[in-house]
Amino acid sequence: MQAQRLTAIGHRALRSLSTQTQTNMAASPKIYHGNFTPLPDADLAALIDAHPKPSSISHYSYGTAGFRYEASLLPCVFVRMGIFAALRSASLGGEEVGAMITASHNAEPDNGMKLADSHGGMLDAAWEEHAVSLANAPDSKHALALIHTLGDYARGHHPTKIGKHGNDKQLPKMVVHIGRDTRSHSPPLA
């Protein structure tokens, strides 16, 4: 039941900001390409509210190992980090970023997510702080405020042409690669 509830959490979050030009090579990795006007705030809020931060977590932290917790505590992080990864790519003008779903050597019940910047290394320290802020936003209102700030940053650093309908909300191109390990709960989280 838990695995069914977690199915496609990461996909829904990325689809909320990217088009479905998805490359699916068998099971993994998945690559999302997007150049898209974000979903309306109400739709993003509904997605975030559908996966609230568990009351048992006072504060998610992100370190060199990324976010690492018992798998059932991670759906809210995965939804928010799917959106975050797309925004990070947009902030880099469409350079590829990655999200790896793995708990590495931790116990089987655990899982986690580590984000990689376009150079293949660790996420920029300033952006780690944004990731932690988004993961810990108490509700969709606070999460949306940060999403808007990051989207504005991306648009300010990589402006897109305003379409014939005057849409100035379009984000720059986004490319996110998602990888995962072989834990039983990793495929549904990916």
C-alpha cells in the first residue's frame, strides 16, 4: 500500500514544471526536458499539499549525503525537490542537473535524494540552502513563495522570449536526470 501511495511522486513534481519530452530507457535513468510555463499556483499547491511534511520531522537537513531518512518520510521532499531540480536547471539556462535516489549504504528502510549540479558535482552551497528551505516549508503557501523567488531568479538570469500572447512567466529550458538504486522503494519514488 505504501509503495502504491508513493508511485510517481517524483514524476508528478517534475511534470509540474516540464513538458513530457521524457526519455525512458527501460526503468532508469529518466531524463526530463522542459521549456514550459509553470502550472498555476493552485495546481502546484495541490501537489505540495497532497504530500505534506510529516509532523514527526521537525527539520529536514541536507548534507554531503543529500537528504537521508526512512523512506516513508520522504514523499514531501521528493515532490519539492523535483520542482527544485527543474528550477535549478532553469537557473543555469537549461544546463543538465541530476537527482539520485539512493540511501547508499544505509539500512534497507532508508532512502534519500542527492542533487547534482550541471558539472556533475555537489549542488552549489547557496542552492543547498534553498533546497533545505523548500523541503522545510511548513505549507504550500511558503513553498510557493520560494518557488516564485527561484523562478524569478531563473528568468532574470536567462530571460526567454515573450511569446505572441505576452506570456512573461515562461521559464528557461530545464533538463533533469533522475537515477535510482535498486531498493524496493526506490522505483516508486523515482
